[in-house]
Amino acid sequence: MTHLHLSFYCAFTLSGLGLAFHRTHLISALLCLESMMLSMYVALAMWPIQTQSSSSTILPILMLVFSACEAGTGLALLVASTRTHGSDLLHNFNLLRC
């Protein structure tokens, strides 16, 4: 395993651990999800370079598009929940209440 692979795995794992253990605010959960997506984007962008192939160069662009859609949806949910509940604390949200 090269240092490049190790850094990608560590970035993804640290983002997942941050998502699992620091879930007090919605914005911190969204930032952890975004860093997971960006580490996957960088890994997918470096993969064709390491394998010397040009067949899978569209995958990082699709991943970046999905990441941008996820970020936009997450920020819209953050604004809507902050307006209705007054804060972005995750323990204030109740899924059973409309």
C-alpha cells in the first residue's frame, strides 16, 4: 500500500469517525459527509493515472456532480430546519413530528 492510498483511506475513515461521534450540529454532519465525498473524488481522479487507462475518466466528474447536489440539498435542509426549529442541533429534531 502506497502513502497515497493510505492517506485516502485515513481521510475517509476520519471523516466517517467524525460523522459517527460528533453529531451535535447538522452543519458538522454535512461537513463530514462532504469530506468523505471529496476523499472519494480524489481517489477516483487518481485511479486512471495510476492504472494508465483512459476509460474511466468520467467517474470523478459524476462523483463531483453528485457531491454538489448533496451539498446543495444539505444546505437547503439546514436553512429550512434552522428557520423552523431555531437552531441546527440534531437532538432538537423529532422525526415523528411534522
